[in-house]
Amino acid sequence: MTQNVSRKTITEFVITGFDTFEKPMAVGIAIFVVYMLVMLANFANICFIMLDKRLHQPMYLFICNLAVVDMLYCTSSCPTMISVLVVGYKTISYAPCVLQMFAFGLGFVMELYTISIMAFDRLIAIVNPLRYHSILTNSRSVLLTFLLWILGSATMAVVPVTVLPLPFCYSSLKFMFCDYGSVVRATCVDPNPYFDLMLIISSFLLFGTFTLICGSYCWIVGVVVKMASNGGKQKVFHTCFSHLIVVICYYGPSFIITVLTRVGVVLTLEERHGLRLGTILGPSLVNPFIYCFRTKEIRSKILKMASKVKRAE
């Protein structure tokens, strides 16, 4: 259904999601600091894994991929928010806006896929430890990661495919960056069918991958219960603990937003933006530190580097 508003030839959008914020500069600086920490921590994780041949194993390849995904997820949104809040530059051209929508959606999907495949990795390592390295080789892990990126890109192709043909009536986006919902609202068509489509896709991905992860851990619990050794049980807990924290940090805020939206809870603009920022920056900041301090090999490498620096002084 087309709205009774004159159509316009839109070449750029104005981002107005932060217009009601009382202290935009403070918020922008806070986002900038967290964003830089995310980028540095994840880049450091990638370097540690790439430069140490002992870490060229499936689990660390997946950790490396998660770091790349975290960097993509934050970079697809944070620079625009920082530009709006700190610099005061609120406009974004049409083509970069569409690209940003796609990249943000791809980051969301790849977070789900990567966390899920890491659960599968832990499942094989615990259920069939003797055959782990023969089942999940480095080449298979790389191929699996490559296929996940193709699948993620194909999934998010719905974003440009559904938006590009639409006529636009408004140039302002009432969100923090070029989000699918805010761009569709700027068109001349009834946005509800498009909202429903994205709700179906995101809910299927969110709950589908979470079900797979829960299934993997149920299987793991079944194996642990049958173990006679307490040492074996503790080793399994240590192996899965880092991944469980990542799952909670990512799925927790996402589920909260989904549930609050479906039950009709009315949130202020600041509260909605705060929750959304939490889903973007929270897991991306926590993930590298979890794997740095909870993974023995990476932690040992960091301590060795720190001791070398201390000796040099």
C-alpha cells in the first residue's frame, strides 16, 4: 500500500536518531573509546593466532573468524554514530547507506553462524576427542568458514533486493545509522510487510541457531554425566566456559529486545538505542578478552610478550 506522500529522488539521508540526546558528545566519545578497544583487542587476537603456528588449529581459526565478524559488525555502524555525535555530520549518501545496511545485517548473521559452528567444534572435541583432528581438519575448518560467509551473504541479500526497488518519500532516518527498519520507513510504501519479513528471518536465525547450540550442549551434558573422573568433568567445563559466556553475551540482549518488542513494552528512544548498542558493542568487546584470558595458549603468549617487554625496559 503506497502512502499519500509525494515521491522524492533521494541522494542522501539525514540521521536523526540522536537528536533528542542531551549529551551527544559524551555518548559519542564513549562509543568511540569502546569501538577502538573492540578493534584493537580483536586485531590483537587475530595477530596472536596468525603469527603462532601452534595456534593454527580449528578452534583458533573459528576464534579468528569471530574476531573478524566482531570487527565487521561494529565497523558497519559505529563510525556513522561517532560521526553524528562527535563531529555533527548527520548525512549519508544513498549507496553507502544501502551498503551499511547489508554489512550490518551480514555481521548479525555471521555472529549467529560463527557462534553456532564453535558449539559444533566443542561438541566434536568432547564427544569424539580421539577423532577430533581427523574429523575437523584445518582445511575443512577454512572451507566451512568460507561456506558460512557465502551463506550469510546470500541470507542478507534480501536487504538490498527488497529496498532498492522502493520509492522514497522522506530523507530523514529516525535511527542511529542506516538500519533496515529506518530506511523502509523512509519509503512511500506500507512498511509493515517488510518489517514482518525481517522479523521472520531474524527470529528464525536467532531461535534456530540458539536451538542448535542448546542441542549441542545437551549432548555434551549427556557425555559429562557418564564421566567417572571429576578431572575430566572440570576439563570439559573449562573447554566450554568461554563459549558459553559468548553465547550469553550475544543472545541475551538480542532475546531481550525481541521479547520486549513482541509483548508490546514501550521503551523510550534512549532505552531502545541503549539496548541496540549493547547488542553491537557488548559481545564484540567481551569476546576477545574472554578468549585471551580463558584460552591457555593465547594467555601464555601474552604473558611471554609482556615479560619480554619488561626485560627490555
